[in-house]
Amino acid sequence: MARKIYNSNCRARQRLWLSLFLILVLSLTPVRAELKEKAFVVIDGRQLFQVSNYEPLSAKSRANSISHQLEEAVKSEEPPDIRVELRNRSPIILINDRYLFTVTEKDAIGERTPQEQAEIWAEEIRQAVEVAQKERSIEFFWRGVLLAAAVVPLAGLLHWGLRWLWRRFERSATNFIGSGDETKNSNWALKLFFTLTLLLLRAILWVAVALYVTNLFPLTRRWSYTIANTLIASLTSPIFALGSNSYSVISLLILTGLFLGTIVFSGTATHWLRARILSTTGINLGVQEAIAIVSKYILIFIGTIVLLQLWGLELSSLTILASALSIGIGFGLQNIARNFGSGLVLIFERPIQVGDFVQVDEFMGTVERIGGRSTEIRTLDAVSLIVPNSRFLETEVINWSHRNPVSRIHLSVGVAYGSDVNRVRLALLEVAENCSDILSYPPAQVFLIGFGNSAIDFELLVWIADPSKQPVIKSDLYFSIEAALRKYQIEIPFPQRDLHLRSGSLPLGLSPELEKAILEFYSQKQQNSSKPPSKPS
């Protein structure tokens, strides 16, 4: 029953994540629309309506002129007198008996006539001017201060709440994907995705709070309007073009987010394929890993192509970029390209598979993961060894598990000269027969391999079925060999060195002249010492 509930929950979460991903793709796909040349009329940073160009003035010039006159009307503190008159068959709007602007057919929205549009805008202007005059009172200022003081702590609480909520979403997604080594790349992409989206949401939160607080006051509302328009223009303005399409910073950020989502989705689908389908087929673990890795890369490739097509990016426009990238691969990224190609060879040719016990130089361990650039090996010391894929094809690597895990190990034994070699052979074979980790067939063998400086050298060869237990089996055998040699009173020698000294005269002689001079000096000294001392006169 619990298993059924767990499976239903997993399927529900799969549908949820898939739906969210598709909604994100469809909702954020840019829609091209031709914007008409219009500009907003603004009072204290509050947008009223849009006007179009009217020869010889542009739409922006008209909007700035109207906004400036409305600001002067607000400063006068008198109730605004807004009227609509018909001059030269065109409706005009007057404010305090001063000409404001003429409403043209381009300004009319929908099926309205210029006269109807002028009446509607005149009412909007009247209400906006009255509101702007009220907002300059002291009561309105203190009310804005109180609202700002209440909004900022609430935003801080929401800031913390977003982190807590995002952590829960991340844990749920991680539990769904899995936490094993085979899903490490997917978990990394998932963590990066949630971190970036959390930062983005927090930035949006505080920008919204800043805009809300600044919109509470007329003076700061103008600043926020200017800053917001500048920011929006910077983010939405095209920064480069490919083919007939232009792309802005927002477009690139959304495309990056969708690409990360594609990686997460590919990792999730690959894990589901490995855990739910491949694991039940009973095929080799290495074949399962190869199918999973190839499926992941295919999904990422197809997803990237689909995203670029939905984004309106023509693949033919990437020809120059692909040429530059190929040059970069040829010079700076050749090692990465070689390792990636080697990884594909390892996946399809399968000389090394996940679960194999291999030896790279002095390191021995089990293959945990074969990635696009490197292979992860878990050594006998439980340390992860990251080996570039090209090394498996360019240098000698011992794969103890390749095709047949049964392998033979060699143990060197030295005994003292004078020992019975037949008894040594029987002792070593007895040790091999009593070890449960050694296969009975092929049988163990003992070779006399030579006569050393201080010992007679033997070698015990035995067969084992689990190469990863080599250190443990060797240790147990050496313990048993030492006990067996003591049992049969066979001596284990230690290195000996003999030092011989030859006596004789040293090769040192004196010349006759030097010897004569030394004798004369010695005799003269003896004569001087034998004379009595002279008395003083």
C-alpha cells in the first residue's frame, strides 16, 4: 500500500514539474509585435494616456509638452478648468483657458472619434490634476511615511519566506531526482536553477518595494518613473542581432533559465528511465549507464534545438558562431573535445563500464560514473579519483572486471637456504586450500622462480572471483603463510652482508733525506737535554 502511494506521489510530482516547465516555455516565448510610435503623458510619474506623433512634432515631444503644462497647473493649487473645444474641425483640450493639445484621429483608440476621445481624456486630466494637488498635502506625506514603514518589514519577512519556500521546493525536486552519484550533474544544475531563480525573485521583490515606496510621494515618483523607464529600456533594448531577429538582456536571461530547466528536465527523465525501466530489464549495469547517458545528451540536444526554434533563432544564423567555436575547439578546447570524444568511445565500445574494478597507475578502485569529460573512480580508500576520459584510451589501464572478473594474483615468498623446497611447496598449497576466498578451479600453483642473495624465491599463484578484494585476500594469505612456515619450521631469512678487513702496511713512506733530517733533529734535541745547566759568573 505504501509503495502504491509513493508511486502515485512520484507520478504526480512528475506531471507537476513537466507542466511547470511547459508553461514556462510557452509563457516566456517572445511574441513579436510591431509597436506604434506613441508616448505617455505623465503627471508626477503617473502615466495617463498615450499620444501619437502630430506633424511637425513627434509623439515624445508632444507628450513632454503636455506633461510640462500639467505640472504647472498642479503647482497653481487652483481647481483645474478643463474644457474641450472644436477648432478647425479638430477637438482641442484647454486647461485654465490655455491651449493644451489637439486630439487627432491617430490619438483616438478603437472606434472612438477624436471628439469622444477628447472628452474622455479631459476627464482623466481633471481627476489626475486634482489627485496630484491633494498629494502635496502634509496629511498625505505622513500617510506615505507610515505605509513605507509598514511595507519594508513585511518585505523582509517575505524575503526570508521565499528562501524557506525555495528550500522546500529544492528538497522535493532533489528527492524526486535522487541523491546518488549518477544524478550528481542533474542535482548540480537543479541547485543552480533554484539559486538563480531565488536571487531573481528576491531582486524583483526589493525592486517592487522600492518602486512602491517611491510611488507614495510625488517627488520620488518622478525619479522612480525615470529610473524604471531607463532600466526597462536597458533590459529590453536589443544588444545584438542574429539574422532578422534582435535580442535583449531579458531575452538572454530567459533563454538561460530555460536552458538550465532543460538540463534539469533531461536529468530527471534520465534518472526515471534508469530507475524505473532499465533497472527492471536485467541488462548489464554498464549498458544501462550507457543508454542513460546517451539519452540524456539526446534530450539536451533536442531541447536546445526546440528552445532556439521557439525563441525564433534561425539555426542558419549560427554558422559564423559555429565556425568561431570550431576554431576555439581546435586551439583552446582541444583537450575538452578529446576527452568528450573519448567518453563517447568508452560509452559505445565499453572497455570500461560502471561497476568495473580498474587500476590506474598505483590507484585501484571501482568505476562509479562515466561522464562526458571525465570518469569517476572510487578507490579502496573511499576517495573519488577523477580521471580524464582520454587517459583510458591513450595509456595502459588494467580492468580487472573486463569480460570476466576471475583473475589471478601473485604472492612472493622467500625461505632460507637449506630449507626443504618440497615442504615449502606443500605448505603454500595448504594455505591456498584453506582460504575460502580462493577459487578451487583453476587450482593454485607454486613456482620456484630463482635463488636470491639471501633466500630461495617462491611465488604462489591463486585465482579469485572478486578483484576488489585483492588487498584483503593478500593480507590473509600472508598471515596464513607466516603461520604455516613456523609450523613446518621453515626459516624466513633476512638480508645478510659480510665485511672482510685485510691487514698490512700502509702505502706511506719517507724519503731518505727527510728521514735523515728528522733523526739529526731528534739526536740534537737529546744532547741538549742531557747537558747540565751552566752556573752564572
